[in-house]
Amino acid sequence: MQSGNTSHASSDNRHVAKHQPSGDGQKKGGIKQHLSSHYCQQCSNLMVPPNHIPMLAIPCGHTVCKKCVDMHTRCPSCHTTITSTTCNIMLQQIITDFERKQKSELIRQEQSAYDANNYIDETAQQSTYREDYQSLAVRIEVLQTEASNIQASMNSISKQVQNEKRQLHSIEKEEEKLHSEMRKLEEKLNGLHKHKMEGKETCDRLETQHFEQANKLALLKDTIQALQQEMEKVNMLMDGIG
């Protein structure tokens, strides 16, 4: 951030040279010369509300007017990508204070030229009142601009919150639907598992019965074969006797 401020200062110095009066102009325009560094480096306009509020570019730290920073995604001074911006309140207060002093000075000079010898105390008092009035007016203008920006930001955030709530409601409904489907699938899965276990038990029982029947059949076949052999012997004996 320090390098960004150095670059900003160097750029401001070049801007001072661009706006700096020469000769007699330097003597007569002292206030304006002092404010030269507070002109926008991009459009050369004095950074005052409402259209040319000084905006601080983040992360580089350079300051340009709101109108220009809204038109660029990179800093006009160092070409760093701008991630966010914020009002340079301190610089804005300095500029508006000098504007107020300049206007007060002009008012004082006009009043002095109009009546240089009469009502000196009254004129000085009126000038002070005008100065205070101009200062309050400038501060009110700055604060009203900032309040408008905050209100616009709040309105935007409110819309975003409403959109997010609608999306959240949709997600919750979809989540509830999926949970219901999951419960049904789980019940169905439990039913299939139960049916599977019952089928396995039936299969095991039938296989056992088949094995037992096979053993009985083998035993019967062996018995029948033995009886047949016995019948053959008996038959042969009967033939011998006859």
C-alpha cells in the first residue's frame, strides 16, 4: 500500500504542474493552486460532490473521481485491477473546506470592495456568518450524498437478501422432498432385504430337504437292488427244484 501511495503522490505532483498557474496567477490563485492536487487525474475535474466524489481505489490506494472510477476496472494511475472502492472522506473534507474558504474569501473581498470604510465590524460578522453557513451547507451536501449512497447500498442489499431467502426456501423444499423420497427408498430397501432373507431361508430349507430326499432315494435304490438280487437267487433255486 505504501508503494501505491508513493505513485499516487508522484501522479498528483504531475497533476499540480498541469493545473498550476504561472506569474501573477500564482499570487492571485493561491487557494486554487493549493487544490490542484485534488483534481481527478483522469478527467481533470475538481473532486467535489455529487458527480466527482473522490473515491479510493483498492488495493492500490490511488484516488480518482467517482464518475471516472465507475467507468474503469483498472486504476487510471497504475493500471492495477480495482477490487473495490470507498469514498476518500478525509480528502473530500479537505477539498470541501478549501472550497468553503475560497467562497468565504470571495464573499469577504466583495463585501470589502462594496463598503471598505463603513460597517467594518458588521461586515466581518456577516462574513463569518456566511463562512459558517457555507461550511454547514457543504458538510450537509457531503453527508447527504453519503447518506444517499448508503441508502442505495442498503436497498441493493435488501433485494439480495430477498433473493437469497427465496432461493433458501426453494432449497429447503427440495431438501424436504429428497428426504421424503429417501425415507420411501429406505423402507423399500428394508422390505427387499427382508424378502431376500426370507427367500434365502426358504432356499436353504429346500436344499436341505432335497439332500435328505436324495439320501433316502439312494438308500431305497440300494435296498431294491439287494432285493432284486435276492429274488434272482430264489428264482434259480425254484428252477432247480422243478
